[in-house]
Amino acid sequence: MKNRNHLIFLLLVFLVSCGRKEAVSVPRTGSFEDALHSHLIRVKNEVEKIRDPKTGEPVAIPHFDLILKTAGALGKSTDPEEDVAIAYSLLGRAGDVDCKVPDLKKPLRFPEAHPIDPKTGFEWYYFGTYMNVADPEGTQGRIAVLLSMQKQRIIGLTTQQEYGLSDEDCLMFINLVTATVDIPGQEKIIRRNGNVQLPAMGGMGGFSDKGEDFYMACGPDSLIGSRDVLPLKAIVNDGEHLNIDITFIAPEGMEPRHAFFKQGIPNLRLKGTGYTNDPSPGIYYSWPQLRVDAKTNNRLIVDGIAYQIIDGGAWMDHQLMMQSLRNPKNDPHPLPFVEDPMPVNGWSWQFFNLENGHAFTGAAFQKGEFDPDPTIVYGYYLEPTKNGKRWKSTYMWGKLHLRDFKDFPVIIGDAASPTVKLPNRWEYEAIEDIKEKLFYGVAIPWFSDGSFNGQSRQIIGENPVDYRDSINADIKGTGFCESVGFEEVSAYIGRAVDRLKRER
């Protein structure tokens, strides 16, 4: 019965998305492995064009032979998707060699920029959603849902053409989802079972083309919207464990085509351009203060319990954040694989939808020795324009204090796993913009654990939080605080290498 229901669900998704590009490939393991091998050799050759100025020798990719062996044995692997994800994580800044890079000199055009671009590198849609709910007995509380649907190109454009592969066969699709329950007596975090898809090996992924209504799918999960994305339906089908069907709409008074703002590199007026630069070239824009459309037929089943959605809000990102061997202005430093940040290479990112209708977001980075008091060097403060039709953004910066660290296993659910410390309290000092808005506040998580494993087994912290300002009691809101890369680089690489060696 379970398999029959699964097939019915997939048929319904197909009918809804009829006319969109759907990737359901026939397994082509041999040619796919050959293409992976050819692409990886091309990556190696590209990296070796870089010379270490100290030694004069070509730069080498550490553990490259193991990466190559892993790619050549996917047909025999018990978990080829995880093997690919882990192996490609070891490529570091060479992970997007021979992929299309956005033309940063051309202004972004909408709605043309909304669909994912299969020719480019790592790209995703992200939701941080929070809802007021009631359980079947009428007990009210809150549930937060994190969803990050991603696509990663694993075969470059030249190799694709040589082997006659489709775009879908060159991609890997990933969907990461957690649900945090904040109801008296029911506090917990539920993580979606793994959903990583390789269409070239029989997996399923899908995406819309420019000019079509928005669509993106990973296995039985999908995002279905209009050309302007909103209204957008998010579907997660992990059985009774986690089953979600939620529709998001624009903030009241805003049209869907104007409900987002451009992030990325600021221009001279400190407004976002929508682009990011080397060594992470790409695009970045966001929808603050989205609403959960409680009037639609939403579905929210968490750990076997069906909840009624009363109302809710969300923040959504569209990011294309590629990796490049090039540095800003072609500076030779930092030299890839030689001068990569150690011991840690990560960040703290956060967003807050405020109750007054405003919002803000920011990021602090960890590059080198870990700093519990990093500076937020990048952020935007958002408020509606006077007519309420669009977002007005200004650049922000300030000080972040990471507090209340707790130990979490780097492999979720493995009692023998080593641990890493993640923060459970975020304090903000003098967060300001050009108008000298000042925030002194604190973000407190709903639940003590927001951790989960990404597709390459890295540990990620993504906590739904309440923000309260320490000076102005009227400034309060809800959001998410993210911790990525807090495990030391050498420790992760050691785990990744051991995992791939064991598989061999």
C-alpha cells in the first residue's frame, strides 16, 4: 500500500507540473562514470595551471586519486549519492570548474532569473518558515520548518557535450528539511530522511525553463509557483514522518513581482546589486515577510501528527553561490588548496522578520581561528516603501556574540560520533546602517537542537529563534540563525576520506 500511495503521489506531481522540464532518466551508469572520470581529469588539469609561487610547482588537489576512484565505482556503491556529495566536497574551490558563470556586468532581469540555471554551479531555494498551529486535541503552539532545495552540477559543460549528456544527467538534486515543534510537552526536532537524487543513475529531479511557471523538484518533493514564483506551493513527502504542503504568498499590499529585494554586492548607494563576486560568483536575492496562506488546503504532518495551521510567516532565498579558483581582481592570494582558511572556514547567517513589518539579515564569517565574537560584515535592513509596494533596503553591519555553546555529534544519530560545539544564543551589539539604526538584542532558539547533516555529512545548525531587542521593546520578531563550518576543516576532511576509503 505504501508503494502504491507513493506512485499515486508521483503521478499527481507529474500532472500538476505538466509542461515543465522533468528529469526521470534511465540509468546509464557506465557512460555516467566515464563522463565523471573525464570531467574530474579536466578539473585536475585546470587546478594544475595554478603555480605555487613559493615552490614553482603546480597546485594539487589533495586526495584526488580517492575522489577519482570513488567516481569510478558508483555503480557498485550502496549509496552513490552520498559518495558523490562527499567526493565533490573535497574538490573545494575547484567544484564548479567548467560551469557557466553569471555575467555580473548585466543587470538581473526578472522573472527570467527565478528558475534555476542548469548550466551553472551550486544553486538553491531556501525557506525559513514559522507557523502558529493546533494539534488534534486543540493544543496550540508553534512549528518551524526549514527547507533547502538545491541543485549541484557535477559534470562540466565541455564533458557534457563530449558525452552527449542532458543537463539533468549532469546534475545532483538535494532537499534538506527539518521541522521544530514548540508545543508544550511535544518539543522536538524532526529531520527529513535523506533525499539526494542523481538523475543519471535513476534519480528524479526537475526544473522549469525561462518563460514557464516556476518549478523545481527533488524526488517526491517539489516547489510549484507562478512565473513570479509567488504564490508558491512547497511539498515534502516523507510519509507520515514529515508530510508538508504549504502555500506562501507575498506580504499584504505587495505584488508577487515586487516582493523580493536584491542582496549581494552593494552599489554606491549601498543597495544590493543581486550579484556576488569571486571567489563565490553568483546571484542572491530574498523575499522577507512572506505569509503562509492559511486559506488554502495546507497539510502539515510531523512525526505522525497532523497539525492545523492557524497562520505563519517565512523568509525565502534564491542563491546561486558558485566556487571559483579566481580571487577578487585576479589577486593570486589566497592560493586554492594551499592558503585555504584553517582551522575553520564557515559562517553565521541569520534573518529576522520583525513584528513591525520590517526585517533584517546579516552574516559573520569564520576564516582561520574560531572567533566567538565575529563582526557582521554583511547585511541588509528592510522596510516597506511609503506606498508599501516594494522593499527598501540599506546595508548593515555590527558585532555578533555567539554564546551558550553545546556539543553536538557531527553525524546525527551516531552515539560514537565526535562532537562539535554550536551556539544556542546569538547576541547583537550596535547593528547599524547608514542611517545609524542601532540594535542591541538577543536571539533565543525555540529548541536546544537545530542540527542536521547536509548531503556530504557536514553538520549544520539551523535554529528557529525569537529576537528581542534589549533597548527598544517594540522591536521583536522571529527568524532563523544558521551555523555552518564550525567543525575544523581537517577534522571534516579526515571523516570524509575515511568514509570514502571504507566504501572502497
